[in-house]
Amino acid sequence: MNTWWICFIPLMVLLIILSQQSKETNKSIESKIRRQKGDPEMQKLAVRFIGKDVLLNTVASGAYDGVMKEVVDNAVVLEKNGKETVVNLDYVIRLREYPRNKRGKRKSLIAE
């Protein structure tokens, strides 16, 4: 009886697991390098909104709003009610001008 397949199957499983780990490691290294360099495209887009009332959606914590004051070192400074908030552009998913109603006032409910 041939028993070579008993040794072959665990080796194949091991190779598959190692290749998956290698892919994940490469992906994390690339994202770390990208975070260190910053995202120049998002910075260029954010500069267009300086001085406007904006709404930022982020990956983890939801949304930030306020008047965009400046874009510095891959971060955005927002001011609302005299308080400043700094948001890292690496985690910004969506950046848009705050929606307004017919009278020019902020909409109270934002439908996505």
C-alpha cells in the first residue's frame, strides 16, 4: 500500500498556511510604508476644502465636522465652536462639504 500521501497532505497544508501569512505580512508592510509617506492625493483634495464647512467620515470613529483651517503633515485641523480637532488623513474615507438646505442652513439629518 502506498502511504506517501499521508506525508504529502500535511506538507501542502503547511505551504498554504505559510503563503497566506506571507501575503498578510507583505500587505501590512506596504500599508506601514504608505502611512509613513502619507497620502499625497488625499492631501491635495483636502487643500481644496480649506475655509469651508466640511464633514469627514473616518474608518473607526464615525464623522467629524467643522470648518477646515489647515492641512499639515497628512493631518487636517477642523474648528467647531471655538474648539480645534485634528484628524489623520490616513483614516479618512470620505471628505465632503457639509450639506445645506434651501435657506443656506445646515441640514439636521444627513441621509447617505
